[in-house]
Amino acid sequence: MDDIDRWLEDLAFADWTSGHIQALVPAFSVGETYFRRDAEAFDWLARHHIGPLLARRRREGQRYLRLWSAACCTGEEAYGLLFMIDELLGAERDHWAVELIATDINDIFLRHARQGLYGSRAFRGNDEAFRLRYFKGEGSRWRVRPTWLGRIRFTRFNLADGDQPSPMQGADLILCRNVLMYFSPARASIALKRLLASLDREGLLLLSSVEAGIATHAGLRGRLAGSNYALTHQSMVDAQVPVIDPFGGGRPVPLPGPAIPEAKPAAASVPVSWSRTAIAPRRATHAAAADIGPAALWAQAQRALHGGRADAAREALQAYLAGAGLSPAQQHQACLLMARSLADEQQVQPAWEWLCKALSLDTSASAYWLQALLEQQGGNSPAALRALQKAFYLEPDFILGYFLQARLLRAEGQVQASAKSLRVCRELLAGQAADSPVPHADGMSCAQLLRLCEQLQQESLA
Ligand SMILES: C[S@@+](CC[C@H](N)C(=O)[O-])C[C@H]1O[C@@H](n2cnc3c(N)ncnc32)[C@H](O)[C@@H]1O
């Protein structure tokens, strides 16, 4: 391609084929793994899940096991599981039907896994006895011994693709560790619930401990399993109980409301360069900041804004910004609020200036959203679309952003891409209560936005 920007833009709005995705996957997948990662979790599984399950099946004369290593990377996790099962079955192993599948999105990793050939990095923390028992030296590397090679079915599966049927039903155990942490909270919740639906009634889904917050965000209750986190069907039942997300996961909250330290303001914390601009805090507001704490000033600004007193709100915000002890994120929010209130009054130039200040301090989907609106107002659709892309990067479920994207693309004559944005917007709306407000939409309900989507779609068809 001669024009890389154009190519990237086309890609961004195209309906991607699996060929597109596969070409890009290696650049984005993190291949960090090793044998018996979180060894205590494997020991916990042997003692508390697989061991008792084998005993029960033995009693019932049902000698089968179904296991799935989801996001198996180069196979270390799956082989580790196979070794463990064989240890537990001992001499009985030939009388059991053990189905072990291992999936990943990355074909290169899967090819590596099938070969079963590993360098020293794969053996971190494992002793020589482990290596000698299960592997045979091959040059400077080690290959899985023939007893275990070829017993795992490695196959491609994208955990984020809701249309692909699950590769295993009635699984006794699914390991899905260190991958959902790369997903958006919404997507991770959906993937988790699909994985739970693939479990047998008494099956168990294991996440890494850092992914426990994803489960609680999805409204699921699990328990610690060695150094990992285990979920079962019961997790969904227990989910009726309100849960607190210890990791503070969830959708980014629309503007604003940062936590404000109750620090007594001292000297101005606004960057020096600001004072040279027309929007530097005024003397009077410094005085106000000295008398009132930042939390009170923030509340004052909010009240004034809600009461339609934009000047008073901006005065309070300037005083707030003049105080000490604000984090860049808090300053970002305040500058953004200044920019929004100015934009609402069509004071475009000062709105831009405050927005630039906000973006020099921090980034947020709200800031890029405002940028998109200002660019749209200025007639620069390509710049508005670029700003929207940044907003989506920070907030993939930015419903209203997809609506604006659909409109902008349609105006640009990109009919197919516009239809795709509209589809995403409607899909996101389908997951919301009809009367719930659309974030960033000043009180518009999801049902109202859905009607606008339908209208836009009909206009496009006309
Ligand atoms: C950090 S590794 C974790 C490997 C192993 N589960 C572990 O805990 O050691 C993350 C793996 O997730 C895979 N992955 C990323 N996104 C995926 C997706 N949407 N579906 C399936 N696998 C994915 C990557 O290709 C990579 O192999």
C-alpha cells in the first residue's frame, strides 16, 4: 500500500475475516507461560478436585475425564495437566478415557505446542527430576516423551468470539488462566459465563488469582484454589448475593467525580506555562481556594453546572485547580469539565484550549469524546473519527461513540463501515435496560437511542 493511513483506516472499519485476525494475532498475544505455573494450584486440583472426582467415577464405574486448557499458549499448562492426571491414575491409566483439549487463538503457539519441544525457560521452578521423567533431551532443548506426545488435541479457539461453539461440553475441568485479564470487563464477563456453561454439573473452572476481580465483576463468586481462583456452577447461584469488586472493575464512569483529597490548598499546582495563557486561574479564585477545600469547590462547581450557572461553575473549577495536592487525573477531570461547559456555550476556542490542557495531564474516553464532538462541529470528520477510535481504545463499549461514528461514516460515504458501527451500537444497547441512561448522553435513555439508530438505519436504506 502507498497510503498506510488510508490502509489502517480501511482496516479499522472493515468487517474482519479470520484471515485478518490471524495475521494480527501474533503481534498481540502474550506468550508468557511455563510448566506447572502456580504449582500450588496444580497440587490443590489433584487433592481437592481431580482426586475426589476420580474416586467417585471409579465407584460409579464411569471411567472418563474431560479436560480443557483454554488459552494454552505453547502447551506447557496442558502437558502439566496431562502429567498430573497420569500420576493420579497410575496403573489404571489405560482403562480411562481421558479427553484433553487445549485451545488458543494463536496458530503459531499451537504448532509449537504440538511439537512438544521446549527450551529452559519453560522449566522455571521445576526440578531436574520433573524434566527427566517427562522429557528427552534434544540438542539444547527438551521434547515431551512419546508416552505423552500426541495425547492432547491442540486446536484454535477464540475465547472472545461468541459465535464459535464451545469445543468441549460437560468439561470436568477448564483451566483459563492469565488471559481474561487482557479482555475488557464486559467481554471477560461474557467469556467467563460461556466457559461456565461448558462445564459439567460438578466441573470446575480455574482462573489465575489476579483474575478473581473479573469474576466478581461478572457477578460470580468463586473461591481460592491453591494460588488460583476456582469457579463452579454454584458460583452463578451464589451470584444472587451482592458482591463487592475488590479490584474496582467495571465500566469507566462518565464525567466527572474524582475522589478529592481534603487537603488544605496552598500554592497553585497548575503548571507554570498555564499562567501565560488566557485561561490561567485568576487572583480572586486563588483566594477562594485558600478558604474552601477542593472537595467543597468541586461540589460547588457541580451544583452550579446542574443549576445552569456555567460562569459560577467555571469560577469554582478554576479555584479548585489552583489548589495543591490534586493528582493529574483530578486536574484532567476539572479541565475537561471547563472545556465541556465552554463547548456547551459554543465558546469553541477556549473549549479547545481547556481540552488540550486536560489531554496534556491525562487521557480519558470522555476527553476524546469531546474532541470528536468539537472536530465534528468544525467539519473535520476524519479527525473526529480518529478521536473516536481513541475513545474506543479506552472504553470499548462506548455506545454513543458508535452512533456518532455511524453518522460520520455515512456522511463520508462509507456505507458499509457505517452499518457496522450502527450494528455494534445496537448490540451494545441490547445489553442495557431500556430506561437506563446512555453514558455521556445527557440523560438520553437506551430506548431513545435505539429509536435513533432505527431512524438512521432507515435513512441509510432509503
Ligand atoms: C499469558 S498466556 C497464558 C498461558 C497459560 N494459560 C498460562 O497461564 O500460563 C495468554 C494466552 O492467551 C492467548 N489468548 C489471547 N487472547 C485470546 C483469545 N481471545 N482466545 C484464546 N486465546 C487467547 C494468547 O495467545 C496466549 O497464548
